[in-house]
Amino acid sequence: MKTLFIMSIENTIDLITNSSSELFVLKGGTKDVIMQMLDNISPVWKSEYEEPKNILELSVDDLNVYFSYACSAHCWPARKSNYPVLEGFTFDELYEKDKSDKAWNGEIQYQLRNNKKSKAKWDRDFVTENNRIEIINKLSPNHNMWFLFSFDENPNWDLQEQLMEIADRYHLG
């Protein structure tokens, strides 16, 4: 028998949990419309999620969380075609080369563009205080995007499935 890898397990919970918070993104004209949509799905959503925030209410940090998940290729190594291009943006506005070397699949890897003027590799932001409004206007010119963040990790799965009928889900890891 071959050993492929060895994992050190602290306890069995490490194997069976996948704790994460959730973000749902909806489109609708007003908060009342969004609240009605959510209430129609399930009135218990209020016990699992914050009140919906309009895109104009999002902080730079909130927007960076959204972009980091919405612009993920969800695989490595990725092909250029695996990177999502959000409506209102071009590929080059969203991404920059990760490094000059190609990955083992022969493809150049990309990462979300760093619009922060820091030289530290770990200190990266696509959205900054200086470009926040510009980014919002490109992403949602009508400002009709609404963001529903979970209070805690692991919101009710049945409710998540219902919300996926009316919104895009981002598993925030």
C-alpha cells in the first residue's frame, strides 16, 4: 500500500466541520423590495442574517471581501478563462499577473489587482477609499445590489438553499 499523505488530526471535529460565514447578493430597487423577497422565502432569515446592506452602505473592507470571493477562479492552477469578469469591468481592470513564472499547467496565474500603493505582498486591496465610489458605480450603476451577510458561521443549510433561488451565494470560508 502507498501512503499518499499523512494528516495530523487534533480531534474528530477537524474532519466533520466546515465552518464558514455566508454572503448572499441580491438585486432589487429598494430595501423594502429586498425585505419582502427575503420574507417570502422564509421569515426566519432574520435570525441568521444581518439586515441587507445596499452597495452604497458597504465599507471598503466589505467590498474587498465580496471581490475576493466573486473574482476567485476556484481552482489552482487556473486558466485565464476560469477567472470571472464581473459586469462593468474588463479582465485587465480586475486582475494582474501573480508572478512571472507559469504554473505547472503552462498557464500564467492571476490575482485580483492591488490598487493599494503598498509594496508588501500581503497588504493588498482591490477597493480603496480613493476608488470605492468608482468601483461601486462600475459594479452596480443603478445601486440596486444588496448584500446579506450571515451573523455567524454555518447558517441553516435549508435556508441557504432557499436563498440561492433569489440570490448569488458566496461561501466565505
